[in-house]
Amino acid sequence: MQKVTFTYKNGRERMLSARDAELLQRLGKGAYLTRDMAAARPMPVVMPAADNTDVDLDNLDGDALHALARERGVKVHHKAGADKVRAALREAAE
């Protein structure tokens, strides 16, 4: 039987079985957290450096520019024209 620490709404803590703690939580008496439920640390996201030296933005159409913006993490409106997407990509590269 797994024991968990149940925290009542008034702040008092008590060791209970997981089954009893779940029942009390459903009744709105407080909350419990097991080690398995603890949130894991998020992994850092590292984006590659965005440089426009390998891509000629002037020769890409709108769909390709939007795809490139998504790939590089540049936020542009989904209905933005090719000129606005090019400008956003160039600004992000600076």
C-alpha cells in the first residue's frame, strides 16, 4: 500500500493511503501529490542560429517562406504576404 502526504485546505498534513487521499481530494477536502506525479524539469530548447546565407529569400514563394519561418521559430501571421514573411525572417536573423 502506497502512502502519500495529504494536505488539507487548512494546511494540515497527514500521511494517508493513496486510495484514501484520492477520495478526500475528490470530495474537495485538500490535495495530495505523489513522487510519480511531480512535474519533470523541462528540457531547454536550443534553436539553431538562423542565418540567411544558405537560403535566398527573394526566390522563395509564400508557402516556402512560411515553412522556413515555422522551422526557425519566427512568428508570423498565417495570412501574411511573402514580403512580410521575408522581412520577419531577415529581422530575426539580425
